[in-house]
Amino acid sequence: MRKYSMFLMSVLIVAGCTTTQKAATTGGLTGATLGGVVGHQSGHGVAGAAIGGGAGTVGGMVVGEHMEKKFCPVCGRVYTEDVKFCPVDGTELKYRQ
């Protein structure tokens, strides 16, 4: 039951976050878990979790930063995901692919 309550708490915490924050959180949790498992095999579980968590957070931020960008197909300017239309020419923004 504790596993499910921790998962639910994690979901609620990131519900209002930006794409970058969600990706960083997911990357950090995944990295810490995997790092802890690998570190446990060599007798350094806590250190492995810390290193994996840090690396996962940075990796998640990089991925999230790339994901949340939109661009204007007319002028080429780049904006965050909360902007719907280009402030310069009014064109609807598109997500990067």
C-alpha cells in the first residue's frame, strides 16, 4: 500500500509543473532507482542512487527543455509551450518534431 501512496503523491506533486520540471522529476526518480540498484550490486547503494538521481535530473531537464519548445513556421522564432500564437506575426505556433 505504501508504494501506491508514494506513487500517488509523486503524481500530484508534478501535476501542475511545466514539461521541463516533469521531465526532470521523472528523470531524477528513474535515475535514482536505477543508480540504487546498480550501486547495491557493488555495495554502494546510496552513492549509486545519488549519482543516478543527479544524472537523471540533468538528463530529464535537457529532454524536457527540448520538448516544451514551439516555433513559428513563418518567422522561425522559438517560444515556450504556453504561447499559442506568434506575438510578431500572429501565426499559430507548432511543436518541434
